[in-house]
Amino acid sequence: MSGWWEWPIAESLHFIGLSMLIGTVGVFDLRLMGLGKQIPLSALHRLIPWGVGGFIMNMLTGMCFLTTAGNQYMYNPAFHLKVLCMSIAGLNVLVFYTTMFKEVRTLGPGENAPLRARIVGGVSLTCWLGVIAFGRLLTFYRPPAYHWCFWC
Amino acid sequence: MFAFPFILVVHAWGMGLLAGSNAAVGLRILGFAPRVPLSGMQKFYPVMWFGFVINAISGVLLLVGYPTKALTNPVFYLKLGCIAAGMVLMNRLRHRVVRSDKLPSGQGKMMAAFSLLVWAGAIVSGRLLAYTCTHLLGDIKC
């Protein structure tokens, strides 16, 4: 990315993708944790592809940032923590779909998810909020040898 | 010095919760996830309001930190306009569409689509504030 307009466009898309992810996956996590119990879980699961779309959009824009200014990220503690949160969230997704999705998807209106699923929901929400927090903090932990200001 | 990044983090959380849950409700009204009972979506309104409140507070704090930067930038007023429209739509949709479990009317769907648009507008204009500012603080240029 070399033009003056590429960063702002990629960042805007990154923020929209973030909202799509937290808005659909986060709402699903909250349902797992007990909010909005009238909603059957499998019905709400239909919104998850929008969250996955947001995630893919953010992987692509994220790759643009990473390939343009790799040093800013590779030696940045906030980036390391962001990737850690993403990895835990990824493992959590794996645990959810391999061990409890079949059981949980039959949950009808008013039914509580089992404790394990509530915990998975809590871990997911915490991780994604962590990803947002460390993503937002990236700017403040740039390695000193590489500081410049792209809005100047 | 440590407060400023923290306020930005809270502002990003609020953005995700407010615009994100609004997107979930908007997509449901537009017909995605049709088996989700609309009235059940009302339970997520407190999440949106929570996002709005923490962003109003963190937003005011950011404004107090760099008043000139925002107030001299027309994009800032565009952002405020998008948020105002988004909040009005959020409540109109609640009363006219979400609360009743009836199939959303064409007008309801239009409102939901417009809601998605203005939230995306609020996010983009907010992000562009960093790129379009002319005065940082007092006479100091960006």
C-alpha cells in the first residue's frame, strides 16, 4: 500500500469487519451465556456467516497492513497479544464445533445452554474484545526505530 | 498519557457493540436468519445502549482532549449526523418492527437498510477523522 488513500480505506474496512464480527458472533456468545433466551440457537446461528465474512475481510485488510509495514507489527507487543487472543478464540471455535455444537443447536426458545457452552461463549466474547483492545493499542506500541505518522 | 489509549480502546469496544448489534438486528429485519423471533432481538437493545453510553462518555473525553481537531473538521459533523440518524432509526425500528413479531414491511426493511448504511458511515467517518484533520490543538497543525 503506497497511496495516501489506501491506509484509510483499508482501516475503514477493518473497522466495519470488526463490527460485523463482534455484532454477530458476540450476540451469539451472549445467547449462549443466557441473554435473549427466547431465540432458538440454531436460528441465531444463521447470522454467523456475516461474522465470518467480517473476519475474512479483516484477515485480508490485516495482511495489507502487515505486508506494508511488517516491522511495525512483528516487534510490537500489542500485536503479539492480539495474535494470542485470536489463537485462543480459534481454538475455542474448534472446541465449540467439535464437542458441543450438535447438542447446543437443538436448544429451543427459553432453554439454557449447558455450563460448558456458556464458558465457551464467555471465552469467545472476552477474546474478541481483547483482539479489539490490542488492535487499537497497536499504534501506541510501535517499535521506536520505526515511528512515522501516516496522517501527517 | 496512559488514559488516552485506554479511552480509544473503550471507544472501539463501544463501536463494535453499538454498530455490530445494530447490524445483527438490521440483517434479521432484512430477512437473514428468518427464524429468529424479532421480539427476542429486543434483549440486545441494552447491549446497544451500553455501547452508545460508553461511546458518548469516551467520545466526550476524546473531544475534551483535542477539541480543535474535531470541531474544525467537517467530517466530525458528518460522523455525528450518522450517529444521530442511527440512534433514531434504532428506536424507530424497535417500536415499529422489532417489538411486533409481524413480517417486516417494505418500509421497515428500508429503514433497516438505511440503518446499516449510516452505521457504516459513522465508522468510516470516524476512522477518517485521523486523516482529514487540519488543526490538531489551537494553532498547531495536524
